[in-house]
Amino acid sequence: MGKRKTTHSISSDVSSAGSTIAMKRGVGLIGGIALIVGSQVGSGIFISPQGTLRETGSVGMSLIIWVVCAFIALCGALSYAELGAMLPSSGGEHAYLLHVFGDLPAYLFAWTFTMIIKPCILSIISLVCGIYLAAAMGIRECEEGSTDLAWIQKLFAGIVLLLLLAINCLSVKLATRVQIVFTATKLLAMIVIVIIGMVKMIQGNTEHLSTSTAFEGTSSRFFSYSIAIYQGHWAYDSWNQLNFITEELKNPSRNLPVAIVVAMPLVATCYLLVNIAYFTVLSPADMLASPAVAETFAKATLGNFAWIMTLAVVCSTFGAANGHMFASGRLPYAAARTGHLPQILSFIQISNLTPFYALLLSTTIALLLLIPGDFNTLINYYGFATWAFYGLTVVSLLVLRHTHPEYKRPFKVPLVFPVLFILFSIYLVIAPIINDPALEFLYAFLFIMAGLLFYFPFIYYKIRMNFIMDPITRVLQKLAKVVPSSKPVK
């Protein structure tokens, strides 16, 4: 424990036509804050309020859940900030699990993240973007829920994914600029919602927020709150985005924790105020019956200008998908360098310095996941898998404090935060299964374990298939002009 094992690529080393190069440290503090905020503020705030209200049963308790979710995310983000500043390597959880626990946990995370978790997130956000994009373009002729409309929405979602793939493959700087612009746009949209809510409160529309009625109907089922937290945390997820691109972050020992400390309270405050604004206009029954909370809110307050909110949701989800796209290529890129994924995923494009094939893999899987897709099922599947790895990653932080107290820690989180986060993680893995033992939890577990079918022959026993992998790698190198990467360029 504590020692990093030496691993080899699944495919044999293939020399490039030129010398090795690396991605630059092109993401500054503002870009880092924009990446966190822009990735978090996406589809969640326009979908999750219904889920938290449904599971908690009351307005007051649903608002408390949003605060709890913010606190959990902050505990995790601060713990990851210490890990990222102490071990400044791209790859997030994979890098930390590999350093502390060795190959198997790191590989299982890379497998689960690359093949389902990140593509699933991209698929969900792009689908929400496609739904609102269709509405913004006035495509409403079809019956709501009809096959034709659903496929039109998925077509738009696919176009969004392909556009974001092109942006992120062309330039890190371009992707960062897109993130900053759309982050500013979505924050402006939320400010409009908050201002409307404040006006309504001044006018006395506080019926659903008064202490006498806010907690009516609160659920007494303790374990059901785990599903409510899953729904709320979907909106807060991405607090760990910068840990995936540490090698591209300028001065990571300073900018990583600072970006987190600035971004997290900003997002939490916005979410709480937006939820309060919703309840100044919509009753709990209205919210639960709404197909899209923001659109229903806009129709009730903006009238003929409700299209502005629809367009704002398109911008918000596009920016969030861009942030996830940016990070989604970095984990396969980092995992491939340690031999946990095929070597070609660790190669970067010569002229653009971007992980082309890692981005292409995530996008391809996300496109395939658009074909089926159910929001609540995907959230439960995603939540179970991610919380297991989140908790284990923060455990690695405590292990490092015990085994390597001599490591330089530019940022050190108070012990209470990682301990509380681990306890929350245990609850969020176990409670949903007790509350509602749905098949998606079993599927999630079986999918994670399926990674062992590749781990033991190719990683543990180091079986090589050079006669297949070498020619494929060479062809792919020539097609996209990619080469192996080295340490980041200063």
C-alpha cells in the first residue's frame, strides 16, 4: 500500500513518428471556476427539484435536502482538493486509487467511468438540451411523448454531442472559452429566475414557504431520502471536474482549492434561491405535474417571453455538456498511460494537443446511450456506482495521511470533512437498496464486476495481443496524427 505498481499497456508500446509531446497547462483560475460552475449548472436544476420534492414529500424538507447535497458536495470537493494538490496528476479518482490501493480498484474505476458513468452523464445532459432545443425551434406538431418527437429530440442531442466533440478536439483554449461564455449565460438566466422569485415574495406569494405549511406531508421513510439526495446531487455533481485535468491546470496546488472554494458556495446559493423562486410561483402539485419546471415557471411569469427561459436551458445544458465532454476524455487518457486501457487512448493530437481518441470513445458511447434512456433509472444506476468510488477515493486520503505524513500538502482539509463524506457515501450506497431494491442496482454491480473479465487476462497476467493491437494502433495514429504524451508543457 502506498506504492504505485508498475504496469504495462494492454497493447505493446508503439513508437510515434515524432517525439512525444504533452497537453499544455492552459486552464487558469477563472477557467477552472467556470469549468466547475459550468459543469454543475446544467440539466439538474431544471429536473431534480421534482425528484427531491417527490421523495421528501414537502417543500421545506426538499429545500433542506438541497442544502444537505451542497454540504456533501463541499466535503467531497475539499477532500479531492487536498488529493489533487498533493498528487497533481490528471485522471481524478483513478490516479489516487492507483497510488494508494494499486491496480484493481483503479482499473475498476477506469472501466466503470469510461464505459458508462461519464457517457451516461453526457447522454442525459445532451438529451435535455435536445428536448429544449426542439421546443425553442417550435417543433411541437407531434403529440407529446410520440415516437417522432422523441427521435427528433434525440437527433438534436446527437448533433450537440458531435459539435462538442469537434470543439474539444480542436483546442483546449476554445473549449475553455466556450465554457466561460455559457457559464456566464446560465448564471444570468438563474439570476432572472431569482429576481422574479424575489418580486413574487415581496408581493406576498409565500404560501408554500411559510413555516406553517412548508413541512406538511414530509416523508417519514428514512431511507427514501437517499433517492432524494441522488436527485439533488445530480445537480451538484461535477465538483470533482478539475481533478481530471490537473495536468492542464495552471498552478494546480493553488488554483485547484481556490476554484473549488469559490465555485461551490456560488452554485449552492444559486440552487437554493432558484428552488425558492420556483415555490413562489408553483405549488407542489404544479411542480410534480410539470414536464419541465423552468418552462412551466416561465409560462406562469413571462407569458409570451417564456421562450427566453427555454433558450436559457439550451445554453445551460450545452455548457454543462461541454464541461463534462472536456473532462470525459481525461480519465481514459490517464488510465491508458498506466496500462489500464488500450494505449491509443493515451495519445494526443499533434497540432491541437487534445486526447482525440479518448474524447471520441466517450462521445461514441454517449451517442449509443441516447437510443434507450430513462432519467430516473440512469440516475439511480449512476448514483450507486459513483458513490461507491467517491467514498473509496476519500478513504485513500485518510490512508495517505497515515502512511505518508511527509507528503507535501499545499492544501489540507480539516479531518471532519472527509470523515463525514465517507459516512454519507456508505449511506448513499446502502440506503437506496434497502428503500427500493430495484434491478438497476444489481445491474450496476454486475457491470462493475464485468470489468474483471478484462482485468485478469490483460492487466494481472499481462497477456499481450501484439499481432492485433500493434497494427490497429499504428493505423489509428496515422489517421488522427496522434502521438504518445509526456509530462505537461509548462
